[in-house]
Amino acid sequence: MDIDFNMRKKDNPYIRKTANNLLTNQLRKLFFDNDMNLKENPSTADEDMGIDYFFEVFDDCNSKETKHLFFLYNQNKGTENLRIIKTKNDENFGKIAFSLSIRHVEYFYYELDERLLFTICDIKNDKVYWYDIQNDHLLAERIIEQKNKSINSIIIYIPLENILNEITFPTLLKNLNYAKYNQTRKKDNFSNATADYSETEQVNIKNISDKILYTINLFEGIKVLPENVICQLHPFKGSQGRTNIFESTFETDNEDFFEFMNSIFFENNDLKILNDPDTNSTKLREIIDFFQVNEIYHIRWSGKKMKKQICVHKLFHYSECDCERCNLERLNLVRTQKLLRIDKDDTVNALLRKGYTHYLLGNYIDAYKVFFRIYKEANKKQTPVNYTISKYNLIKLRGFISSFYYEENRNEILKELEKIRFENDERFIKEHAPYFVDIYKNIKEQKFYDNVISKIDESFLKIQKFYYKDNNGGSGSNNAYYKLESSFLRFNSYIHNNFIIFNYYQEYTDLSKKILESLLILHTLKNSQTEKYELFDWYILEIWIFHIEEEHISYLLKKYEITNLRVNHNILDRLELLINNLFDSYSEFSKHSSIFRPIRLGKIINNIIVILSLINVDNNEKENLVLKILSNSDKLKEYNLIPFDGLYFYAMKKETCVNKKTLEKIFNIFMLNNQRYNYIAVLEKYFELCDENEIEKILKSIFKINDFLDINTENEYFEDLLYSFSLLSKDSKEKLKNKFDDILSENFDFSLYTDLLLYDLIDLDRTKFDNYLSYIVDMSEFDEKRFPFHSFQNLNLYNIMSVVFKYGLEVNEVIKFQINKVYYKEKDYFEWLMDIDNFDYSKFDSYWILRSRTKYYKERFRKSSRLKEELVKSLKDNYIEGVAKMYFRELI
């Protein structure tokens, strides 16, 4: 018997594969012919919602730089028998009819963020037809009609002229662009939808404590709720317009709730209710904890009559938590890792905390495993909140894994994460958890950040204006601080207690910078009538330590001239705990010394030392903590964690009385680790505490000589330590003078010569001095276009003028002639330097006094009455902060 293979029936997998090949081949060619490149990704994540392909389109015009253009989703169907409407009086006559599920059509039309193209492939004739379903304005009404009839499908109609080819392709692209706009508009309509909180009004629950707990537990892993949500929840909610949250105060006229909260009190370290001694204290603790993590400290009555405000904060519990996250915040890395390794049947909340802690540690793969487990096990209809948190965090982890993880399974994990998107969640949230709509949008669209940044920016601006008023004699209330503090603490608690991945993003760092700067401003206000931020709390120091770069800290301290900080009484204990835990966790250093880790140990240690340098506690207590860090320098060195910036700040701070031995240890660490710039300054500070014999001994040790006559000017330390020779005994300096005279006679070096004169290490010979001026480099023909950034400055002449001022030399014609060797932009400046009292001040620029601030320049400026008169005139017309500070602090 002969078999006609052409008559074999093609099964669905065959038809689907053939249709997909036909579609991708045609699309690929059409995009290529139009200077675009198509990246194809078969979709498995969204199969349940009817998506077969996820395409990414790139601009292919520039071979050096690939530019992303847009995303495109696709549902593709294949058939050998197109169903074409043939009834002439049918309004859809001549169109292709195809049935789709209402569920898929609703998702495509309302919920999908990106463009979607529906295609049907006639595999018999190798033709593809397209339908831009998102732009069909009749579809919304037809969906409602079908749902009212309880019909779960809908027929779409595709014009035959919508065949996929080079003729229709421009129209297709135009329609796809409009579809993106359309979807954005529809999404905006959803975003304006309000949540339904009727679920929280359970009339069958009589006990108010049970009502509160029922409402709290509805939100599963979300412990901290947006303010607008709390105000809508029963049984907290009172009358319209009388339920509000203002900073850390909750206002309501719900009498049952208010009286219940007012009846809670402490007895024998336990929570009780008046007239109800048998109340479950565990339930009460859970209720009070809700207000604590939501940063609600007071409950105020907003109804008729007067009622005393409830101080909920007096019921808060502040015992030390032993979970993995809290141990990490105390830098107890060993305990953190031990808790993370414990494999037990955790609750979902415990798993969320564990995954979040892995993220904070930079263990992105471990965090992925935990959140992926929650995501897979969560029932999105029964536990939509936990499902949403895990999905959000997995989407965020995708970026971290893509950037910082390069093991063999990287692509496999990223492929799995690519499937996870938010688009298909909105419908089921509205259907199955309408009370969660606002929080869902809050998380998905990061409104929790948008809301707080607007409040912080507003407060930050007010505080800056307040600072300006204070500097100019004004005063006022710093209410902006309370708004700033409450907004930030609630935001911080939101991501911290809801385990939301966010606080190592740049946005969080920028927010932290504004908080710290605001408090530094309020701490330094001058007007005695102004309310200041008196004592720094731990929360702001914690932000400083963990989240703000050393360079920005240095900038803020200089900007606001911070020399000391007043802090609460227990701050030193907390800093000591961090230091102790850190060194007890030495075995974990290797995992956290990378600059790509969120926990930057180097930054943390530097910031701790800077804070120690500033806080107003006993110097000996501070020094003991610094010594503890110094004693562990070998451990720190092993992982490049020695806090050079912090130690330098501590050693050089004028207001700090550093012990001589401590200063010596800091210097030795700098010296041994070749921190050239820093160790010179630290050594000079140390020499201030030494006698001549001690200085001589140290210098001979550094240069490895027994006699200063053996000094080698080519030694790597010679130039840096030249000033130190001026601190030696008179006899030693006389020896060196002879030595240096011989060196200059043999091989003259202009820079060395001027330095020796400035440090009194050779005697001034005016004849030789005038002769040596011929060695000044001629910069008059300098080409600024080739060498920008003020490299035209004639540094030789700057040093010469220091010598002139030091020795009070007459500016003779030989010196004046040197002006011919400067670039034209510096001529007025040097003419002024050479004749400060008789200069034509119509050409004067007050910035000039800031150019060189050596001891001898300032001494010369101080002697000139004419200069000081002109500076006063200049400041009246053109006030410059730096000029004013130098004038008042150093010239008068």
C-alpha cells in the first residue's frame, strides 16, 4: 500500500514551529532591510498570558555603537486553513476571523506596558498577517459585552491587506509606536484607580485587638505601610478628613480604636489592658510593634471634645534583636553568616529577611535562591503580597547578577530572571487583593522613593534657606527638620522591614547625603534665638558610616566648618560595638574587602574614625578605640583596609589632643605603607611634640645615615622631609648649610635653592640671589591651547616672591624684570605682588589673595593697610566667602 506523505495530518507542535519560523524569518529580514536588528527571545515566562515571543529591536546604522530602539511582544498563531468571513452583508466581510481568550485580550489591551503584535501565519501559503490589537478602539466595549454574556472568548478580525511585507512594514512600525503611547495612557488610567479596603472592615470580628491584627496580617510580608493606606484601614480609620498622619503622629476620631490604644499600659515589663488582666500580651506586642516600625510615636484625638494625646512610643520595645539582618547592621559578620547557614523550616517572613540579608552582604546568588523559592512557592491569589515582594526583588537582583556575577551558571540564572516581569500582575491584584492595589503600585513604580524624595527635597530646600537666614541675622523654627526626620525614618523602615531591595542604589546614597547635610546645617546654626539640631542620633551616624563616601564627608565638613559634633550619651558604646564586632569577624574579611561589595569595610572604618575625631566625648575614650583599630592594622593590611583617610583626619584635626605615642603609631603605619603625602603631614604634627634629639634620631633612621653630612638629595624622602631639617638643633643645621651650599655650587637646582632659603637651611646672599633669578623658567610664550587647566602658572616666581616676603627684600629691577617671564594672564597679579601698596587697584582681583596662602604671603598681606582697605571695598561690591574668611581670620 502506497502512503501519500503529503496527506499526513500536521500536529499542533509542527504547525506552531513552522509558524514561528515563518514569522521570525520574515520579521528578521524586514527589520534588517530597514537598518534595524531584531533580537529574538522565545517567551516561557508569559506563556500563561499568551505571549510567544519577546523581541528587542536595535538601530543597526552605527556599527560601532548598538542603540536600543524598543521592545516588542508577540502572540503568534499558525494554521493551514484561514477562516475568512465570506458573508457579504457582514461588516467584517473579507477579514480573517480568529478566536482569542478574553483573559489574554484583556492583558494585551489593558495591562501590558510594551507594544504587542498579534500575528497569524498561513503556513500553507507562507504568508503572515498582523493585527495591532492594542490600537483597536472598539475592543474595550466588545470585551465588556462578552463578559456580560459570560463568554470567555472574543473574535478578532484581521484585514487581508495586513499581510506582513515590505509594503505594509512602514505602517506596522507607525502603529507599533502609537501602541506604546496607547499603553502608557491606559496604564495611567489604572494608576488612578483606588484600592478597595472594605476587606479590613470585618463585622464578624468583635474584639478590636483581633480586628487590628486581622488588618495588619492581610498585608503578609509588608510590615510598614504607606501613610495614605494606614489612614484607609479599619479599625484605625475615623471620619473623612479626620484621619491623618502628620510626621510621627496619627490622628483619628475613631473612638473605639482610640480608647483601646489609650487603655494599654506597661506592668512588670509586660503589656496589659485596663480592666482586662487576661488580655493576650503577645497580641498587644504585635499591635504596638506595628506602630513602632511605622514610625508612629503618638496618637492624637481629632474628634469632638478634648482628649489627651497617647504616647505610643512609651510602649515600644528596644531589646537587641539577634536576627541575621540586625547582626549585620552591628557588623557581627560571623554571627550573621552562622544564622544564614541554619537550614530550617522558616516562615515566609523569615525567608524574606534571610534573602534581604544576603543581598545586603552582596551574596546576590544566595539572595536569588531565597527569593526565587518564595516566588515559586507563593500562591499569587492567596498570598499576593509575598509574591509581589519576591518578584520585585528578583527583578532588582537581575541587574546585580548581570554586573557582578560571572560564574558558569550566570547565563542560566539571567535567562530565568528575564522571564520574571511585572506586566501580568495588575489584573489578579485587582481581583484577588483589592486592598493591596496601592501598595502594589507603590512597590512596582517605586513610589515609596518618589514620595519620600519630594518631601526630603522640600525640607532640604527649607533648611538651606533657613541656613541663609541664620547667617544673615534671621531666626525661625526648624519644623522642616521634623518633616525630614519622620519622612526618612519611615522610608528607611519601609525598605528595611519590608525587605525591599533598594538601599545600595545611588538614589539611596543621594538621599542619605541630603539628610546628613541638612542635619549638619541645623547643628551649626549661629543665632542664639534659633532652635538647633543639638545632639546627633544614632540613625544619622549609621547612615554616615555605611552609605556616604569619604570624599563627600570631607566636602561637607569643610563646607560647614564642622570641628565637633554633639552626640547622645550612648553613641561611643555603639561605635565601640561596631569596632569590636568588626575585628571579631576577621575571618569574614576576605568576602567583603572588594569594592564591588555593598558592605564597604574600608569606607566604614574610615567613617567611624572621622566620627570619633569629631564627637564631644572624652579624648582618652576616643583614643582607646583608635588604638584598637591601630592594633589590628596587620589584619586590615592583609585586605587593603587600613583607614588612611580616617587616621589622617584624626591625627591632623587641630581640636584633637592626640597622644604622642598614638601619633607615632599612626605615622609608622603611614610610613610602612608608603602613604607619601599623608605621612609627611602626620610626621610634622608628631615633630611638634618631639624635642630636637628625637627629631634627629627619626630623620637619621628614615635616611639610614649616622651623620647628616651623608645626606643624599636623591633619596626618595629628601624632598618631602626637607622642612623637617629646619627643626633640628643649631649645630646640625649649620652642618647641613655647608652641605647644601656645596651641593648647589656643584649642581644648581632652582627649586631646591628656594626651598632651602624658605626653611633657613642656607644663608641668603643677595648677589647670588639676583644671579639665580636667571634660572626662572620663561612661561611668556606658553601655548594654552596645548596645555589647559592653568598649567601656565610660573611656580618658580611664586616661590621667589615667598623668599622676597620672608626676608623683606627690596623688589629691585632684577626682580621686576622677571615679570617678562610670566604668561600674560599672570602679569597683573605679579605686578601687584611686587608693589602691593602702590598698585593700580582698578586692576585688582580680590581672588588673588587666595592663590598662594603660604606663611610669608599672609605676613606680607597683613602688613599692608592699603590692601586691607581695598579688600573692604571689594567685599562691599563683590562679596566672596573665601576672601572674607581670609580677611577676617588671617589679615586683621
